[in-house]
Amino acid sequence: MAIFSVYVVNKAGGLIYQLDHYAPRADTEKTFSFPLDLVLRPHDERVVVAFGQRDGIRVGHAVLAINGAEVNGRFTADGKDVLEFLGNPANYPVSIRFGRHRLSSNEKLMLASMFHSLFAIGSQLSPEVGSSGIEMLETDTFKLHCFQTLTGIKFMVLADPRQTGIDALLRKIYEIYSDFALKNPFYSLEMPIRCELFDQNLKLALEVAEKAGPFGPGS
Amino acid sequence: MQKTEEQRGEKRREEKRREEKRREEKRREEKRREEKRREEKRREEKRREEKRREEKRREEKRREEKRREEKRREEKRKRIEIKLCCLRKKSYKLTSKYIRSYTSSMSRSPGRKQENHKISRELFVLTYGALVAQLCKDYEKDEDVNACLDRMGYSIGIRLIDDFLARSAVKKCRSYSETVDMIAQVAFKMYLGVTPSVSCNSATGNEFSLILDKNPLVDFVEELPAERASLCYCNLLCGVIRGALEMVHLAAEVSFLQDRLKGDAVTEIGITFLRKPEDRKHRRNK
């Protein structure tokens, strides 16, 4: 029962606040000997598994650390290219940690803006007149709940599919936003929220919602 | 001679038989009447029984109702007691008026914690008065002061609208008149404690006015000084309404149409929506 993250998007579609409350880390660290039976290829700034799922290492997982030292994009901590390093039999046996890469803040900004557009498209595509945008997106590993206020601010919560009480949580986040972000005289509207009190109260609210668990009030 | 004796005997027997018959008849009549009376009595009894049962049921219902009322009042009293205890523990000097108004508005928002303590109304009114007085010292012209108050009110309104929507959880308004009703009955009540009355001024449904008979901001103001004759003392309120409406994508012009401080009978705030009512249907749903 967990709430994974909270996103707040302003009227223009820009991400103004993001909190990763709980990230299920699914790392796998394994020792390999030459030759490597996974096929790796570079993708963006990372080295990802292209073929060869085994033991929890799935396609799309990125190389996170080699021999305990975290990799820096496509280069090891020492500055060597990862693919070169792993192509050299002299370096084996080597222990590599694979896992889903964390989203960088730029990626989060992009994804939030994309969701903002999809939200608007959703409301346009709807056969019913006067419907709202996307309120919930359900997958088998998480549910994304979105609440748009009448002023155009969107609050998105990614949570475990079994978590209940997210609607009430979204309203509560709106209250916290109107209290600690808007009433702060030095906070400009539509700008990224950098208010300590907002952070603290949001985390408290998330903890309360998580504790209520699957038997919480309504959904 | 015997015949006449016999005849008389016959006659007498006849007479007797008829007598008998009549008596029989009478007895039967009597019996029937008796029966009828007994029937009547039984029906009467039944009706009375029914009535008594009805009465009993009504009594029971009334008692049930009373018990429920009592329960509700007890619960209310307990809740008020708890709240009063918490309030007394605090070190603020709260006037009794505020304790009553606080407890009566308990059901506002379940998520609110006890930190929602009130500040003295006098402090707020004095602060506003000091603000206007300082602006009058800073600016010579009334229009400048009015414009400044309007701008301040605007920056308050753009933030206050989210607070209002979060606390009151109202649904989207479908028409201008619904919007103005919401402002008058919910927003004013929530923030200033007064409920202005709404009237529609124009046939096109664009212009409305809020008539305030009680304005807490001017509690301590008697009249405007002679050199500030065109000052709109409460222009902040106009800015607040304008800012709030703008954040929900409703462009409006808000101004004072009448002002008690300037000698008019009532204080009237006029709200003019700038877009035509038909345009609302084509507005993209947010």
C-alpha cells in the first residue's frame, strides 16, 4: 500500500512540484563471466539491456553500477566507456547492477507536459458534452489519479492500484496547496513551489493516506 | 245452542292462536333488535379499540422522535464542550461572539485541524483602516488610491479563489447568475460573515449587483473626509472579486455603484461580465 509520487502541474502544462514518496527499487546485482549473455546497447545517455531477460533483469533495464561503483551515464566511475569495459575479457568476472533508471527532472517535466496535453485531448475526444479530462489511468502496477481544479491546476498522484482514498487525498493536497503555497506572499503563481511548509504538510498527508490503507474512506 | 258454543269456542281458539302468533312475532322482533344492538355494540367496541391502538402508535412515534432529538442535542453539546475546552486552553482573547460562530461553523471542512483559530475581527478592520489611511498619505489623488486598492485586491483574489474552492468544494457554476449567487451566499459568508443580496441589472444577464446592508470593513468609519470625496473605501473587495473571477476564466468588471460612506442608502457592488452569455457554451471545458 503505497503512494509512489505526487505531481503538480500549472495551467500552462509546466510541472511546478514533484515528490517521489516511495520508489519500489527493483535492482538486481549479478556477477557475470565472459562472454556476457545479455545484449547491451546505448540508449540516450545510458546503456540498456536490449535482449536477454533473465533472473529479474528485463529488457529496458539500465546498467546502474559496475563492481559496486555507480556508472555515470555511459561511462564508468573511472571514465571508461561501459561497453568497451564489458567487451574486454580481462575485466571479468564483473558484477553489474541492473535496474529501471530513475527519471531525471527534465524527463519528468516533459512527461508532465505530455500528460497535460493528453488530459486536454481526453476531454475533447469524449463523446459526452462537458466531460472533464483524464481522471484515472490504470495499469497493472500503478494507478494515476488526476484532479483538475476550476482554476486549471492539476494534481496527479501515482499510487498502488489497491490504495483507496486517493480522491480525498487529492482534495487534501489542493487544500495544502491553497494554504502553504498560495498564502505565502513570496510565492509567485504558476512558478515552481519551493515552500518548506508545503513539503512537510504534503508528506504528512501522504502518510495519513497510506496508513488508512485499502480500507480507507471511499476511493 | 251447541253450535254457537262450538263457534264461540272456535273463535276463542282462533283468537288465542292469533294472540300467540302476534306474541311470537313480537318476540322475534325483539330478538332481532337485540341482535342488532349487540352488533352495533361490537362494532363500536372495535372502532374504539382501533382508535386506542392508533393513539398508542402515535405516542410511540412521538417518543421515538423525542429520544432521537435528545440524542442529537446531546451529541452536539458534547462536541461543543470539546471544542470549547480546546478554545479555552488557548491564550488568545476570543470574544464570545467568535466562539459561537466558530462552533456553529464546525461542519465546514472535516480535514481542518484545530489550528484554524480565529483572529480578532477588530484587528482585521483596524489593519484595513490603517492600510487605507497610509495609501491616502502616499497618494494625493483619490483615483490613485482606488487603483492601488484594486490592484492589492486583485493579488489577493487570485490566491483566495483556490482557498475558496478547496474549502467549499463547490461544483462548477453553469451560468453567470449561479456564479454571482455563489459569491454572495457562500464566499462572502465564509470570509466576511455577511450575505449580500443579489439582483440582476440588465436584460442580457451580464450585469449583477450585490447589495450589502452590513459591511464589516466600515464598522468604525463614519464618513469620508471632505478632501477624499471620491475615495472607494472598500475597493479592495472589488479587486478581490475581479481577481478571483479571472482565475476561473470569467472576465469581469467590478466596481462600487453605491456607497453608504458617500451618502447613498446602501452599499452596492456591481459585477459586469465582459463576455456574452452565449460564449460560455463554446468555452473549452477545463
